[in-house]
Amino acid sequence: MTAHKIQAQDSQKAMFHFFKSEWFDFELVRLLGFAPYEGAEIAEVLQAVGSIRDSDAESWHTAWLRAGSKTEALAQEAEDRGDRLTARRAYLRSSNYIRAAQYMLSSRKGHIDPRVLPTLERAIANFRRATQLMDGDVHCLEIPYEKHIALPGYLYLPPAERRLSDGKIPILINIGGGDSTQEELYFINPTAGVQQGYAVLTYEGPGQGILLRREGLTMRPDWEVVNGKVLDFLEVYAREHPELDLDLDRIGVCGASMGGYFALRAAADARVNACISIDPFYCMWDIMKGRMPEYLIHMFETDQGCAPDSFFNGLVRFLQWANFQARWEFNHLKTIFGVEAPSDAFRAMMTYTLSRSDEKEYLADVHCPVFVTGAAAALYAKPEFSTDRIYNALGHLRDQDKLKWIAADAAQGGLQAKVGAFGLSAHRTFAWLDQHFGIDRKIACKPN
């Protein structure tokens, strides 16, 4: 890959929509995008969609729970008769559908719906049954974090026939975002990575997945601390398991959306050798600048006293009443940040930034190669506020050590987090890693 910028397509192409709600449609494409990687079956998805009412969390929950239960039964039937392939695929689909079932329930009055935890635990249980049926080994990890809390993780290893010929196995740490689970991440980089000869490590940190729902552990902006614990663990784990041949000199980090921000924070650690940041934000507060009038943003930022918190809280309550997406988003923000009021969520968003208090760039401490992307049709991180600013802040890196890709068309990665174009995203992710990890691939032709 020789170009330093991958240009966007010329125009935004029309895309078919299943729902009038842009957000419901986006979440459906997110799930449907996992079909090539054993995360969905087209007819199962279309049947579920037929019973979902637009912007209705209950019908979404019911439809995906029903789909997940049916595929769970199929998985058990296949497992009982020794059909490993069908069982694995069905457990993966069941896990994904059941994960989707709990997703919209976070919208209930800012508190975690009591159905969320058992539903998520069921999704995880089915996923873990699938890992036992995979071609490569999967290690379930407990990564020491703080006090008595461990970060759950998975280490996916390539099958022997997929191992690279140049020695040890390079590693990609795939960091989740603001609303994903690590089981969902499997369908993007882990499934592609092991086929390319990489080991892929996923984990959930504070404010994510099961740690948020079961432990109540809320999010933090200084993710370099969290990922530092993972790197500490990985160093020990590699020493204790030399038979795994893990290459600690070739460690990449990646993430999408909020996970892309986390990946950039993690990349300042000298132990990280490459970074892929998919559609990140530079500052989370910038997301609100596209959602609220400029004068309201200015009033809140300057804290002039002419508009108390009660004014902004009332405004958000009205938006939540009028729009399901706003209701879900603000309630989810309050949950992951551990705050009660929208105004406090606003202040928390301001702390998730790559700008330091001394007015210097956090990215000045990043010295590994960085691939940063943007999406013209992004729901949140608009390229002009995020991708461009991040790329420009990497001016201290050599041209060959930084790459920017902004996509316009949905099929080319133009949706937030490259939703619906996961294969293309994984292709460019591992091409970047190959380039900087010295991996030269050749396709061997079969003899006639």
C-alpha cells in the first residue's frame, strides 16, 4: 500500500432502507453485515425484521430473542449428533441475535433494564460454546485490572495451516467501543485475523459489555491505562506460554468509533507497534456540535450562568420524548459514564479528547505507524471534525507511517465504523499491519 491517502468515492450512492428510522436501519445493517462471517443467516434476519416495528425497542427485543432461541435449538441439535460445523455456525448466530435482543433495552429511563444482564450472559454462553468448535484455539482470559476486578478477554490463535512462515505470531489487540461487546467484535477482526496468521486479542474494559452490566464499572477517558494492563498481562502470558510463539515485537491495536479513540490513546505506549483507528472522534464533545445549535453549545461551554443545567436537562428530556434514538443515546451515555443528568453526561464527553490540558496534542506521544479512517455518512464522528484533525496532528510521523482513508459510499466503508463493509475494513487493516510488520504474502497457484 503505497498511497498515503485513500480518497473517498465521488458520491454517496443510494442505499436500500428497511426502516424509516436511520438509526434502526443502521443497527440492522450492523447485524446483517456479519452474515459472511457466520454471524447471521439472511432469511433468519429478514424474518425477524418482518416483526419489528420502527423505533420500537420491545418488538426489536422480541424478534431477535425469538431468532436467537431458534438458532440455539438448532445448534444443540447439531451438537448432539456430532455436526461440528453446523453447531458452531448456529451458536455464533444465536449469540449474535441474542446480543442484539438486549441492545435497545438500554433505552429504558437511564437504568439498565433487568432483562439485559441475563440476555447478555446467554449470548456469551452460546458464543463460548462456539469457540470450542472453532478451527484454531481460543483462550478465555481474565486480565487483572484493579482490586478484585479482571477484564474478560479472548485470545484467538490461527490454525497451524494458517501460521505465517516467518516465525512468531504477530498480535492484534482489538478494542471495543461505546456500545459493542467483545463477542460481536469476533465477526470483524478476529475471524479475519486468524485466517491471515495473526493472533487477535479482544477484551472488555470499564463501561463496556459484561463489565458494565454485571460489575457496574463505568468508562474512563484515559484508555492507555486500561490497555496498559492488557499489555502487561500479554507480556506475562507470552512468557508463561512459549509454545504459543506470540511475537511481542509485533503488536498492533485497533478499534472503531469510540474504540478508535481508545486505540489512539493506547498507541502512545511504546509496546504498541502499529495502530488502526476506524472512524474515531478527536473529541467526543464534537459529536454534540452537529446535534445542537451553535449558540446552545457556546452557552454550555462557557458556563455563563444564563442557562443552568436544568435548562439543558429539560431540553434533552424533550428530545428524548420526541425521538427514540435520542432517548436511547442519552440514557446509554448516562449509564456508561455513571451519571444521572444529561448535563453531567455532557461534561463527561468533554473529557474524552486527544487535546491535553496543557494545550499540547496527546497524539504527539504516538510514534508508531497510524492508519486512521473516516466515513462520510457517519452517524457520529464526521471526518472534518475527527479524521482530518487526527491525521493533521500526526505531522511528526513520516509519510509512510500514516495513512488516511475517508469513504463516501456505504459499500466502500461510508457508514460509521465501516458497518456493512467489515470485509473491506479487515482487508485494509491487515494490509496496513502486513506492511509495517514486514509480512510479504504470495498466492501459491495450485498445479493443474
